[in-house]
Amino acid sequence: MDRLDQLEAQAIYILREAYANFDNLAMLWSIGKDSTVLLWLARKAFFGHVPITLAHIDTHYKIPEMIEYRDNLARKWNLNMVYGENTDALNDKQTFPDGNVDRIQCCRNLKTEALKNTLSGAWKRYRMNHETGKYDVDNNKEPYTGVIVGLRADEEGSRSKERYFSPRNKENDWNLDDQPPELWNQFNTDFAPGTHIRIHPILDWTELDIWKYIERENIPTVSLYYDQGEGRRYRSLGCYPCTTPVESTAKNVAEIIAELESGKFSKIAERSGRAQDKDDGGGLETLRREGYM
Amino acid sequence: MKNEDFLRLVVVGHVDHGKSTLLGRLLSDTGSLPDGKLESVKAYCKSNSRPFEYAFLLDALKNEQAQGITIDAARIHFQTKKRDYLIIDAPGHIEFLKNMITGASRAESAILLIDAKEGVMENSKRHGYLLSMLGIKQILVCINKMDLVDHSEKRYEEVKQEYSNFLKEIGIKPKGFIPISAFEGDNIAEKSKKMDWYKGTTVLDFLDSFEKSKASFEKPFRMPLQDIYKFTDKGDDRRVFAGKIETGKINVGDEIVFLPSNKTSKIKTIESFNTPVMDSALSGESIGFTLEEQIYVKRGEVICKKTEKMCQSSSLIKANIFWMSHSPLTKDKTYYLKVGTDKVKMRLRSIERIIDATSLDSNNKEQVERHDVAECILELNDPLAFDLAKDIEELGRFVIVDEYLISGGGIITANMDKRASKIQKQLLLREEKWEKSSVTFEERSVRFAQKPCMVLITGEKEYDKKPLGKMVERELFDHGRNVYYVGMSNIVSGLNIDIKKNSSEHVRRLGEIANLMIKSGTLIIATASDLTYEDIQMLKMIVGEDEIKVIKISSENGASDLLLKPDMDMKENTIAILEYLRDERIIFLP
Ligand SMILES: Nc1nc2c(ncn2[C@@H]2O[C@H](COP(=O)(O)OP(=O)(O)O)[C@@H](O)[C@H]2O)c(=O)[nH]1
């Protein structure tokens, strides 16, 4: 088995453990490459099916192509697709693009709060109706107790302290240094009432692993990752007011791999195009502590 | 990064014995540092008139990592002529032991550092013990700071001797010892001129002689069953048995056995998604397969091959445990033990000895406290399939869950139930020769709206359980169930007339009779006093752990499915039992 085989087998093992141990399980799908690889791994784990709800937080500032891509795949792969949003903040224009709050507060409103309340079931969820192809209000208001996240340890510092299964309390808090141990392939799958567990199947993957796997498996990705002839592409996808592309002429997966292997970005953070990271002092620790992903 | 050949390395040792320094050295001597990094940290120290420390260098690197700059350094890498090394961060402070253990449990090799001047300390011993428990076989011991002891061979031999003696007592043989000075770089990448008396190799050469973990596909096949999938609602009729192969290999057509249920079948297909069709699979792979013959097994069972040595099953084991939680491991509490994908209720029966990491003295504690290493006997509620750690470590290690959190870990060193292995052999034969009925279990269940099983009422001798058993039988019968009350005396003076009074053979035969009756679709109510823990476990093996419910009437707590109080009257207890059977869906509405 080569490195990708090993990473794949481990991720599948973790996904199946999650599925076996949690009744209310959701997988966050940001449409980005990491969570899309995760979705693909779920299809692998469950032999072509995805028996897990996919949850997306719609900030309404995503690049439109991303939402289109999401719904196309949801239909094609017959996904249990759910999204949530911070309707109040959007209506009251409590966003950065509206000029009323700073970037960090905007992330807090549109992502952190929306995510927390979507997962807990406090706010409305919208579920794709595969008959009409539209989203209906979801009747299920149960909190998700297991949340699968496509987090990678190499992305930024605070993430390298995570476990595969990280228990979180009600407030989404986590104590970096006092996490329970995780030995061999035995994970913390039990949780106290009111708490939940974050599950990280691709924690050990690097950006390069992700692209090599996308190439090997031929996983569909959004075209925003590739240069469309203007010498620019997105390395990390977010909301358009706060995401800038990198200079690159990589037009396809193979060229991205070559670019990464050349070391071109070895001194530039993957998320450097994401403005909120800088505003949060680089490590995203504040936002992360509050439950941001 | 070369993909195939990388070795996961953990560096451990007592605090201040030089872990960071050695790491920094390894990185700089292998040219694995970013250009100018070392110089800039040194310059920084100088301009702030602080002595240079390799620890600062590591901090600086981690800082950059915190900003996400390195693309393929989730953790720290260095490279030798031979291969890549991935260093697993393992903080040495006792408070961080949980993190050290988490990291080290994923390493395949380790360097253990001992300060030549300070000598063997508490954590030198504790870490040595933990490494062996975690299954790390390739351990290199470096006696560091040789410059502080004038590069003295005598001192080196002293420390080496002391530590070897300790390791020997706990049954560990390190791969080697090297005298080094991490700070000065002696014997790290190059042989030191200051220690001519040392004839061995350098640290780097030694690491390169480590082997990638032995191909575990040469061991007997083991796959803990993770789940059984059937996505009929998605138009898929396959019934797929999924899991990750821990050891060995499997081919289409192989005959397999599920333990502890002893059910057998044959591999029909190996299933996967977006790969070419597979007809065999190896250890390390996450796969699934379909079976020729449909059988009922559940998550947690271990799949073995009929032609190979199989795992053991038993509910009484001896283990070495390492405890990590603030609340101690005690005898009056029920825990969960997780091995492979199985999870069984567990109680601490006895502590054989607590190994004091400092003195190796055993002392008589009544509980296992945080950071203790202890040899214990554990009682499990249901039979567990496992291997001894020395045979197949993948199936010989476990964690203990207290409330919600993993609180301890350990390895299984012995099967304490001597009867269990004999019974297991008999059961394997029974399953193999079993003539299957033309009527299925489901058909029988549906006819009587019940899940046929054995309801065993046991407990204090003073409490007469027979009338209770019969009252439950009457109630169930009146509600249309197919039920029969069996008292021990029905068997003892009949079928068992040839057996001595106190033989465990009585219990075995009760089990076999119950098994036949359950197969016939009957719900059996049995009463028996004086059953030992081992007796009940034997019954569970014989009829299957899901086909038996143990109801205990006792004023004390104890392992059981339902605990009733002797001071309740019979009517109340009958109602409680019926309610329990409904909750467990042993009886249901047609
Ligand atoms: N003289 C000498 N000092 C050393 C050597 N290795 C480490 N040290 C010092 O010992 C102290 C503790 O080392 P450090 O690597 O931080 O230990 P850690 O706590 O195990 O990571 C530091 O002041 C180091 O400079 C050595 O080989 N010789």
C-alpha cells in the first residue's frame, strides 16, 4: 500500500466508525476540495452510497458556481443535502460586505453562529427534495451529535492539535491540552448529553495528498481551483468578498500537483487568500475556539 | 517526500534530558531545516544575549507551522540517505502524558533519551514501559549529555547497566544504546572523536537499520467486523460485511469464522467502490465482502480464517493497564472495554500488582490511579474475541472507557478462563456440523411474536426463584407465547444422571439443551442458584450472548442484564421481568 492507500483506508475506517457510533451524524460540506474528498471517501466507505446527512452553511456570499456545483452533485449522487444560514444577520445586513461589521464578526455571524444553530437544530434547516430538486424546510430538528469535518492538521497551527475524534462541550469549546487520549485506532465515541463529537477522517492528509487523490480518483471539483487563462486560481475557497486568488497558471489537477511539488507555495500559507485569517492574528484561534471550521 | 518508505519516530524521555535538542540536531544535521533558519535563531539569541537552545529553533519552526507555511510538514520531517522520518510530537511533561501516548501509539520506532549526568529518572522508566505497552519494538536508547560527564565510558556503562536491568525486568529488549551529546552533535550524524571507546554506529545509521513494521499480512487473518451494510432503500441488495483487515490476507472462496459467535461462512465477493474487481485483500485495507451463506453476526465480532490459527474467546482476562484519568480505576464500577471494534462491559476483578515506575516494587493498592501501570484481572460481561498481545498485538490491545472518555489503555497478557478455549473448540465443531432447519429463525419469531432466547433467573440462594420462573412462564403462555420453564433438577436427574454433583458439565448441558430449544423457537425460562461468573459466561458462549438474558435477584450489585431486589414480592418481580422483555423486544406485538 502506498501513502494514499494508507490514508484512504484510515479515513474509511474512521467514517465507518462514525456511522456505526452516531445516530445523528452530519458531514460538513463546504464545497471546497477537502470536504469534497471527504464526500468521495464516504462513497468509498459505503460502497457507492452516502448514508450520512451533508450539511452546508450558506453565507450567501459564496461564489455562485459553488452552489450550482453543490446542487448538481447532490442530485447526481442522491445526497441527503441540508443547508442552514443566519437569516437574521442577512436580513439585518450584519455583514462585512454591507459595511456594518468587521470581517471577524461577519464570519462569526454567517458561519460560526449559523453552523452552531444549524447543527443544534435551533434554526431552520433546509433539505433537498429530490423529487422537486428544490429545498424544503426540514422537519428534523434533532441536534447532530457527530459532526464529520474535512479538517487537515497541516492547514494551520491550531488544527494540528486535534484528534480524530474530538469531544466538544455545549459551547463548542475545546481544551487543547486536556483532550482525552486516543490510542491506536480506538476513538472517543461516547459523549455526555448536550455535547457532541467532531470527527476528522482526513486529519493526516496534506494539500498535496488531497490533489493527488483527486487525480487518482478523478473526483469532480469546482473550476475555480484552476486558471481560466488569466493567470490566477483559487487555492482555498470561501466567500468572494474575502477570498483572493493566487497567481498561478495551473489549468488542471496535474498542473496543480506539479506546482505544489515544485515548492512554489512552500512559504505561503494555503489559506493566505482568506482575509479573515489575517484579521484573526494568523492562527484563527479565536474563531476556532468559538466553533469555526 | 518519498511516499512509500517513511518511518514514524517518537522521541521520549524525562523532561530536560534533551528531546528538543536531539530533534533540532537531527533536523540540522540532515539538512532538513529551511535555509538560514538555524543561523537566524542563533543570531537572535546572540543579540538578546541568551544562550542558544535547540528548543528555540523548534519553537520557531512550530510558529511557522502555526501560520500554515510548510506544505507537507503536518509534523516534523527529516530525511536520511535511506528514507524519510516523520517525527511525532510527544511532549515529555507528565501532564502531557495523554498526548505523548496518543502520539506514540502511532509510531513504529522510538528514541528514548537519558541524561548521563542525572541518570535514570522516573519518566525514563515510565516511558520505557509505555513504549513497550504501545507495541513499539524498535527502541534506541541514547545516553545524552556525555560532554557533561567527560565522555566517560564508565559512566555510560553505569547508566546503560542500570537501565538495561530495569528493561529486563519488564521484558523489554531495546535495539541498542548509543552515548551521545545532542548539543555538541556527537555520535548523531558523525562518529565522535571524543568517545573512541564507543565502537557502535551513529544515531542516524542506527535509525536507518530499523525496519518498516513487519508485513502484518504474514500473520493469521483478522478483521474486526465494523458493520453490516444493506442499502436496500437505495436499490442495492448486497449485504456487505465491512471492516479493516488488521492482519493477514483473504481471498474469494475462503472459509471464515466469526468469533465469539463461532458462525461460519464463505467469502463470495470482495466489494469496493471505484476500483477494479478484487479477488483478494491484504492487511491494512478497508474493505467489505459478501457471503455465500447468510448468517447473523454483529459488529465487534472478529473474522478469522478456518484454516488458520483463530483468536480466543473468553470473558476473563489478565492485562497490563496504564491509567490516565483523574478518577481511579476501581472495583465497584462498570466500565467499557474496547478491543478491535467490540465494546463490552467490564469490571475490575483484582489487581495483581501495581508497578511503580520508579522502583518496580509492587504495592497493595485497592485501585489503579492516574499514571499507574498495573497488572489486573478483568471480568467482561460477554465473551470477547481477542489474541494475546504477544501473538497478534492488533487484537491484543484495548482501551477502557470510563463514563464517556477513554481513561486507560492496555494489552492482554493471558486468558484466565481455562474452560473457555475447550468450549470454543467444541462449539466450532458444533457449528460446522450443525444441520440447519428448513424453517428459519424469523419464521418462528413471527409466529409467536417473540425472539426465542433463554431468560436465566439467578441470584441469592435464599430467594426461591422457581415460583417466580413459573409465574413468568404462565403469564407469557397466557399471552400466546411459546414458552417453557426449565429447572436445573429437570436435567440433573435425567439427562445428567451420569455426571458428578458439582461438575461444570451440568451447566454446559443446560446450555446445549437451551440452545436446541431456542432453535426450536421456544422462549426458555430457567432458574438456577450458585452459578459462578464463569458458569454464566460459559452459557453465553454456548447459546450466544444475544440469546441469553441474565436476571439477577440480589441485594448486591453485580453484572446482569436486569437486577431485581429480593424484598420485592413475586408479582412485582414478574411485572418487572415482563416489562424488561418488552423493552428488549424479546416479546413484541404481532
Ligand atoms: N551539555 C549538554 N547539554 C545538553 C545536551 N543536550 C541537551 N542539553 C541541554 O539540556 C537542556 C534541556 O534540553 P531540551 O532539549 O530542552 O530537553 P527536553 O525537555 O527533553 O526537550 C537544555 O538546556 C539543553 O541545552 C548535551 O548533549 N549536552
